[in-house]
Amino acid sequence: LYALDPKKLQSFAEFYYKSKGANIHHITSKEDILYPLHLIRGFLRLGTEHTVVTNADLVGLDDVIRNIPDKKLQALQEYLAAGVPYYEEAGVDGFFYYVTGMDNDFLKNVRTYVTGNPNIDLKLNLKNIVKFKMKNPVTARFNRLVAFNEIRKQLPAVIHQLRGLSEHIPVILQVLNATSGMEGDQMSDRLLKIKDRTDSLLLAMTIHNPFERAELLEEILDLKEAFDTIKHELEGAKDAHLLEPLINGLSDSTRRYEEGDMIYIKGNGKQQVEVNVSSAKRLYWMGMDTFELQSHYLREIQRAYSEHFETPYEDRCRTIRSRINDMESNPKAYNHLVSGGTVVSISVNENISPIPPVIRNNRTEIYTFYKSEFAEGKRLFESMRQGIEKLFSEEKQLSSIFKYR
């Protein structure tokens, strides 16, 4: 890729993809950390473009990238590309290992060498170190010797990776400093601290016995801490790559988006009202669905009562009356029930009590009560929806937001 003339390569690519680019329109956050990639060899931006400011406190990288010589970008691109598998495998810790040659085992041995204690989790401080060494002098000396030998084995690889890091830090400093906005000074300090620690470590590690310098190992741990801090200070530029900041950049002052939710804004200052319409919609449908489900269960209870109590009771009453009528109209059919005689007639005085009114009345009252409660609950949610629609009456599409799930 870098063997080709960059201008000729770009001209060829733009001509080759010209017809496809005619149908492409970009809406891009200027603070997106990936926005200026089209300035780097191997990337191309086609079609028309509309840029949006999503965070005024952040400065985009495009001007910075334009001012970095192509050869330096090439070296940085190749250097960072080689670290991608480490980042994919273990995140920031993996990338730290790539640029420094120091993995978790190496850092643990560093701590052990300084403290004599392989199990220490606390930050290094004189009190903890002295306390352990005083209580366990023999163990501490043995642990430090083992740690020293392990560190010495890994030291050549660490020196090699630190040299690469020191070589590329000036370009990285240009890029990272531009992403930080108001925190630019702090970002520069962190990155310069990494360079100072790296250069100091390289110098110390090339002498006969680098561990004669006790502060050397503390510098290694300071390097890791500074590296971790850089990660947090880059979050703003990374967040600009998300869809939500871009949507907020496109929207007006009456609404914004937070974690996928749409917030409507009314008024300003102390009179400002903010309503999470997405949350209100979820609450509205959750309430309506709940009351509809409860109404369904109430109908099911009423149906079950009718099927398993009322209807069987009435069926049994009809069966009994039918048997009575048959006995009274055809008494001879029951001769077998009388020993040694003939049945001339049968007369039955039945008294079948109906279902007690108290049961019917209670059931009706219970059903009516809950039906009324559910209807009132639905009215409350409808009132909430109507209140929001009235507050933001100028938003014509608001009613459709509640209408569709």
C-alpha cells in the first residue's frame, strides 16, 4: 500500500468508485474518532457529506492528521495495526503488553521484587513493604530472588517494545492531544509522563544491573497507571462514534436522546420541564397491558365460575326434575323397587333450593368492583398520555409515538 504514490492511489480510487459514490450521503460527527480516517492511506470517503458538531468541548482529529507527514502516519499505522490482535484478545491490558512487553506476570514480579510479598494487592507504600519484610525476612528475600530472575528473563522483550513505544509517542501525542478538548493539558501531561517513564526505563535497563535503582520498578508501575488513565481520557472521542451523540447533534433544542430514550424539553431555566417520552410510552403500554391482562383474568374467573358451578348446578336440578316427572308419569316402571307388589302411583314433593343470593350478589359485587378498578387504572394512564401530549402540543408526531408500540 505504501509503495504506491498516495495522490495517484486516491485519484484512481475516486474515479473507480465515482458512480457508486453518487448515491452515498454521509451524516457524520466531526468529533468522531474515526472521522479523519479517510485522510490516512488505505481509506476513502465518497459521496456528499454533512458534518454535525456533537460535542463542542472536543476537537476533531482531521486537522491534526492533515499535518502529520505521510511517512510518520505509515509508521504509526503499521505499529498500531500490529497491536490490534493484542487489543482484541485482552483489551487495554493486551495493548499495554504489546507496547511495553509487560504482561500481568511481569507486573506481579515487579511488585514482588519491591515488596517481597507475591500476594500484595495494595498500592506500593513504605509502611506495607517494611511491615512484610520485618515479619517475614527469609520469605521476602526468597520471593524477591525468584521475582528478579523472572524479570531478567523478560527484560530483553520489554526493552525492545519500549523502544518502539518511545519512537512513536511523538505522533501519538499529536493525535491523542487533539481528542481531549478542555482536558488537553492533562492528556499531554499523561502522555509525556509515559514518554519520560519509557525513556528512563530504557536508559536504566541497559546498564549492568538496572535493579540497583530502586525507583526503577516504581516507574514501571507508574507507567502502567499513566497508561490506564489515558484510556479513560479518550472516552469522549470514542463516545462521539456512537449513534446517540450524532442524533442529538441533528436534533433541535426541544429534544435530546439518552441511552436510546427520547427526551422532550419544554421551557428554560427554572421553568424547564423534561419528559422522557420513551420511558413514558413504555410505562403507558405496560400499564394498559397489565390492566387488560387483569381484565382477561377476571373474565376467565367469571367464566370458570359459570362453567364449574352455576351450569352444573342447573344441569343437576334439571336432571332431578326430569327423573321425578318420569317416576310420577310412569310408576309401574319402578315395580322392581317394591318387593312383592305393584306401584300404582308415585308423587314426589321436591324442594330444590336455588344458589343462595348472597353468593350471586357477592360474586357480582366483586366482579363489578374489580372491573371498575381496572377501568379507573386505564383512565389514569390515558390521562398521563393526554397530559404529555397537551404539554408538548406543538409536537404533531407525539400522539403517534404513544399509538404504536
